[in-house]
Amino acid sequence: MRETMIAATIRSILRVRQARLGTAEKGATLRASFFRGWPKLTVLGLFAVALNIVQASAGEPSWTGSWDTRWRGGGARMELLEGKGTVTGQYSAYGGQIEGVIEGRELKGRWIEGPRSGGIDFVLAPDGQSFMGRFDNGEWWTGGRVREGSAAVTVDQSGAREALRTLIDAGNMARLGALDELAKAAAVTDFGAAGATMAPGEKIEAARNLFDLIDLTTFHLWTIPGKRAQGDRLDLVLNQAGSNAILPLTLLKRDGRWYISAPDSTALGEARKALLARFGGRLPAPDDYKRRRSARDTMRSFVASFADWDGGGREQALAALDLSGLSDAVRDYEGELAAQYLKEVLDRIGVIVPQEISDDPNSSEPYVAFSHPAGQIIIAAHGTGDKLSWKFSQDTVRSARDLYVAVEDIPKLGNAALATNSGYFAIRRWVRDAVPRLLGMIGVLELWQLIGWIAVFALSLLLGFLVSALVLAVMRRSMGRHQYDAERDFRWPLWMALTFSIYKLVIPVIGLPELANRFSVGATGVLLAIALMWGGWRLVNLLTDLFFKTAMTRGASLDHIILSLAFGVIKLALIIGGLIFIAIELSLPYDSVLAGLSIGGLAVAFASRETLSNVFGAAILAIDRPFRRGDWIVAGEAQGIVEQVGIRSTRIRTGQDSLVIVPNGKLSDAIVNNLGSRRYHLNVAKLPLSYSTSVSQLEALTKGLKELIAATPHAVPERSLAVVAALGSERIEIELTLCINGRKSVDDIAIVDTLMREILKLGERLGIRFGDQYETRERRGQKVSVPSP
């Protein structure tokens, strides 16, 4: 029996740890190592469990099922059945069969179409949802598994109208990507005597060419006789909207079945030339309808978008709606909801036949697809010239919900294309089936929506609290208990931000109407922005403090001014971003506000010139870099250590431990004496001596002073001096200049104190007394100084 992935994973981890510990350290040491590493094993074990569950649920991929296949220039719906090591199948559109042998996920075999056959080599994707393959001639052949519930055309030849509808529906489905449906168009087409010798692929190509021409005309199917058509022949003339071009068609009844007889080559050529004159003689590109140049193109683009909702279909559907009547804050969400409402309505009111809608690019007459007392579905032209496009009108978008409520009891048509899986529609259908009373209205809300609104808010509060508690616990564990203040500062903004973020993610399943949704989006958007700005501001403060403390601890060399300004810019960007977000959520015309600011910009700049001066002053300080954080500076009346340089001002801690706030504008213009950037520290002292000091004592003193300087740690003797500086009227002055190396972090006061003590000792040894050494006596009413004996 094959071991499970969990056991194999744990066993491999133990083997690795055992190898690292060595053969002599097994047993207790290995068990202790295992329990120390339990977090890693837990994560790996959970991952292994998940993989086992996925593998167990998925099983081995199988070839059995329906496949939508493609090859260069064509495609077909293929039905495959996997047996014991073999696969058989068929694709009825071409009367083809598949036979092959399985080797792992590879299928090798042959395709067979009557007398024609060839080799194939298919490889199934790991998820079993697609395959990649080749013909034996090197051409590619790919396929994707068909999801259940996909629409399909039913062949109906009971009447002339039914046969033509079969051909049109099959062609329209092929336009949406179901190329295999063209086989049904070929089945209702009469190819005349040539049909007996035509291969299935040739018949499909001829049916497609006929549909392309029919698609260039506009007509109403209900005007064509159905099962009660008289005789075995019906001649039709299909007209092109906005021109005189026509396409003649003949419908024939044979053996009780009706067929569409293609015109002869001459008539077909003339009709083709006339119909394509509008397009320069060439058929429009297959996806040209996405440009929405007519009402038909818009309807086709809108309906087709739901076949690939997550792959660009959502944007395609919204582009087909006139959303200009919705506020900016709810436009995207309300537009998506309106698109789904309209699709649900269209699936109930009847099969959409694009050929019944005008494709005249020169027409400006709105097309009314549906009319009901609750509202209308109207497609109208917007713009002119190259900017012309057709969209579902504003009124249609606004009344989409009311129309859906009015027609939701009507079952969908069997061949309606799948709509997007919306949580709102699923919940509402459940409420409608289980508790229909909850569909009653309270103002603009249904009762279940009001209950759901309250429940979503309560759930968001609870989840926000739990997630924030988890985040704070991780923060407390990683940052240490000493960060209690930081945790306290983050608790409320984090809870608010998580609560309203979860709320905005979950509330769409309630499907609030526009008025309620606008209030919901506006209120929660403002609160979310406030929480993000609040928490972001405190986070920047925390990161700033941690960054500078770490840098000081490690002794890193940093440009503190640049970093301080960078953190300040982050705060400013945070505030600006939050205000813009609030403007968007409230649907405020902030573009107009910005334009108004440009007009009144001069007045605003004049009124805030001091503030702008300080901001530019910060930029100047960042460029010139006259000091760093921690430098002792003298700038005008401010003197102290630079603590922080912000966007508007600089903070200086004085020697009295007071904090001075200096605007950057004034600081950038001031003369800054940066004492912290000195290479050398000079300490000057004057030693007063009396005239009783002899010359020999002076010489011995200066010599001794120089020797003391040379012996002083961190002193620079070549820059230090000890000289007789002045012969005053009453005393001799010895000037001592001590130069200390400023590149090293030393205590100047301690060095000077030690040196002065040594100088006093030197004076005692030489018999020299320092000081004025004078007595003050009264002489004729004046105080004079005379030498003391």
C-alpha cells in the first residue's frame, strides 16, 4: 500500500534532521529536535493534507466528456469515452470518429472521416480541463471541456420559418465560438446536385458563407410563414438596412422537411457584391461587433460578453451600458449589477435574433428591445463620427432591477446562454423559494436586504476584531512587550480599517439598490479612509522611531535629513491619497476642484507663502545638507542638538533641555554654525602670572605645558599652542590652545579637566602661582590693586 503524503513528508524531515545530528545523537536528541521544529512540521503537514484532499477529490484526469475543439480554420464538438486504456469518440459535424490508446495523459490514435483518416497525438492537461494536440501533418488541434448547461441549437425543419431560424441560430452560436453548431446550419441547407459529392467540411464552409450574407440583412422572422406555409417552395427577399442591397433566398420542402436553398453562383455573387459595398467589398472582422457601431452590434456584444465574463467579458458588458447617470463611487458595481439584471431579463423575454435588429451605421433611431410598465430596454446612439457608439440607455440601466422583478417568475428559455454566477442572484433565488415574505419592500430595500445589511456589518465588526487581535498579537511577539504603546495606538485604526475593508468586500452579495449603495459606499469609504490615514500616520511614526533607533544602535551612517524628509513626504502622500479616496467614494467632482484651484492658485499661494517657504526650505536643507541629526548647531538665537527635520520645521534640543521649533524657511536663510561637523575641537585658556615670575620660570612653564599637551590623549600637538600671549599693565598672560581630534567620540570636558589639574601640579613644582595675586586697598577714595608681598 502506498504511504500517504503526510507520513512521507514527516519521515523525510526526520531523516534530514537525523543526518544533520549524526548517527551518535539519535533517540532523545532527535525527539527534542522534532518537537522544537513542530511549527515547520505542522505547516508542511497541513500542506500535505491539502494536497491529499485535492488529489483524492480530483482523481486521475479522464478523457470522457464533451470537448469544444479547434484547429486551423475550423472546429467541432467532440464526444469522447474512455475505456480500459483506450478512447473512442465522434464529432458528428464532420461525420468523424476518434480511436486511440492512452499512455499516461497522452492519447495516440487516429481520426476517421469516411475514406479519409490520419494520426493524432493529444496530451491532457493536469487538471483534465483541456488538451493540446497535433495532426500527423504537424498542424495543431486543441480542445477544452464543455461546461454543463451550455446552450445548443436544436435542428427544426418542420416549417420554413423554423428551418431559417435553425440556420440563423447556428450561425449566431458559431459567432460566439461554438463552431460545431455550423454543422446544424449545413443540415438545413440544400446544396443541390453538388451536395452528394461534397465533404462534410465543405458543406459547413458553404453554410457559413451563406450565413455571413444573411447576417448583412435585417428582417423579422415572424413575418416568414412557418409550419402553415403553402406549397413546397417559398421565395424570400432579405433587405439590407439603410441600402438597396438584397439577398434572394428560396426555401424548399422535401420529404416533409424544409431546407434553405443557396442562390446560384451568379445571383450569390451579385448579392455579395451589393451587400459588401458598405464595408469596402470585404466582410467585417469576426469581432467587429465589439465596436458597437449599430444597435445590433451592441446587443450582440452585450450577450456575447457573458460567455467569457472573467476573461474580459465584464468590461465588454459595462462598455455596452450608458453608466453616465450613475455616481462615480458606485458606477462600477451598479453597472455590473445592471448588466446581470438585463441579461436575466433578456433570457426570459425571448430568443435574441441579432438579424432582427437594424445594423444601419447611419441610423440614429433608438431600438426598443422590450417594453413593460416597469421600464423599457432601449439601445440608443451616443456620440458622432469616430466616437459614435450604441449603448443601452440611462433609463434602461436605472430600470433594470424593476424589470427583473417584474419578469423573474417567467422561466428562462432552454437555450439561453449562461450568465455570470452572482452571489446576489443565488441568495435572492434562495430567499424567494424559502421565505418569499422577505421579498417585501421597506423603502427602497427588500426586507431580506435590510436583514442582510445588518448581518454583514455585524460580521465585518467581528471578523475585523478577530483579525486585528491576531495582527496585534504577532506585532507584540515580534516587537517585544516594550511596544505596548505602539500596540495601543494601532488597535482602533486597525480594527476600523479591517472592519470596513471586509464590509466592502462582502456587501455586494446583498445587491443594494443605487440610493442605499451610494450611502453605504460613501459612509464606509470615508471611515475607511480615516482609519487608513490614522493607522498609516502612526505606522510611519513607529517606523521612523525604530529606524533611527536601530541606526544609532548599530552606528550606521545615514543621511538623517533625507530620511526625515522622506518619511514626511510619505505622511503627506498618505493624507493626499486619503482625501482623493474620500472624494471618489463621495462622488465629489474633484477634477473640477483641481481646475478651480488652478484658477485661484495664485491667491492660495500668496496666502500660504510662509508655508510654501518652509516646504522649499526643507528641500534646500536636503540639497545643501548643512547639518545632520545629532549635530550641535548655532543658528541665530537657536543653539542645540538637531533632533528632527520635518517638512515644515526643524526641532532643536537646547542645552537647557528645552525644545526649539525653527521654521525651515528661516533656518535655510540663517547662518548656521555646525559645531557637530568640526574636525578639531579647540579649547583656549589664559593663565595669568604676576611680574614676579622669572624668565626661566616662564620658559620652564611653556616647555612643560607643551609636554603635557603631547601626553594628553586625543590631543593634536602640532595644532596646539602654549605661548606668552600678552604683557599687561598688571600681569603676564600665558595662552594655552588645546586641539582635540573631533573625528573621534571623546569627552572634551574630561580631557580639559585632567589637563588643568596637571598644569596646577606643574605650577607647584616650578614655584609659580597662577592668578591676579593683587591686594585691593583704599587710596584717596578709590579702589586700586597693588601687588601683595
